Amino acid sequence: MFRDYLSDLPLIAILRGLKPEDAEAVGHVLVEAGFRIIEVPLNSPDPFRSIAILAKALPQEVLIGAGTVLDPEKVDGVRDVGGRLVVMPHSDPEVIRRAKEHRLYCAPGVATPTEAFAALKAGADAIKIFPAEAIPPAVVKAWRAVLPKETVVLPVGGIRPDTMEGYVAAGADGFGLGSALFAPGMTVEEIARNARAFAAAWRDLARR
């Protein structure tokens, strides 16, 4: 189940702009920090090659996939290079259904309860609340009151270690992390430091 990958550290590394030549080194420092879900958005340079490299280099218990998957045909490409996760900025039932046909996990982006329920009906494994900057914790709490209790809710967009607490209190199950974790041009050491900071912030919240 998708939730199993979130059990220890429910943070998804979003590596927008990752280059294939950097993929293995970046993947390893993320795994060392405790990350178990990594996505390479398809608007990155040669994303399918990066996904293939990560899928081959990292342990099987690490879930590798693609973000910014905009059409069903791209789902086929994710599967073909060993990806097992499809993440979207929107909620397109055709993309969700194609992902589930290939037995891939799928986390579509939603910005309203209507979109969230439609995504779940189409087979989504989680809902990506996007952009989180426009959907504050109070709204997430209201969604939680009506969504099925088992729904995996993941705010994405502008998340930093110091902004997670409010969302967790509102019922978020984890987060997708973008430029505060990784951005093109960062050194491996910077990425490792960011990853450890996010992991430490989550574990501090989990102990409370």
C-alpha cells in the first residue's frame, strides 16, 4: 500500500530540474536522510532517464516515480523505466485510471473538495493538496471532516520545516517537498543538509 512508504518518514522529495548525471548521488543522500519516496517531475531535463537511474540505484523499498504527469501516454513512459508512482498537479481521471491499470500508485493534485472526491472515485491512492500556499491548515481541517478517514492527504507547495506543524495539526499525513529541499545548482551537501532538517522537523512533530 502507498501508506506503507509513508510509515517512517512521510515526506516526498520533488526533484524538479534534476539532471540524470546527478540522480544517483542525490538519491543516495535522500535515502540516507530517511526519505522513501522520490519523484522527478517530467518538466526536468531527460526525466525518464533520471527515473530509470534512481529505480536501478536505490533499494526496492524506495518508491520512485514522476511528477507533473499531464497525460495518460506519459504514464506508460513512467512504467517503462521502472517508475512506480505518478504525481500530477491536477486531477485528470484518465491519468489516474491509466496509472491504476499499470498498477502504479497515483497522487493527483486537488484544490477543492469536489476535485478530491472525484480523484478518490477514479482510484487515487492519495490526494496532493496543491498549491498549499493557497490552502491553509484551516481549510485542510475542514476537508478532513468530510473526506474518508483513510484518505492520505499531502500538502505540496511552499512547505518548509517551520510550516509543517499547522498542517499536521489539521490532519495532513505528510508532505511533498520542492525547492526548500532541492533546486538545480544545489550541492549534494546542501541537499543532504536540507533533507536532514526536514526529517528532524517531522520527527520532532511526531514525538509531540
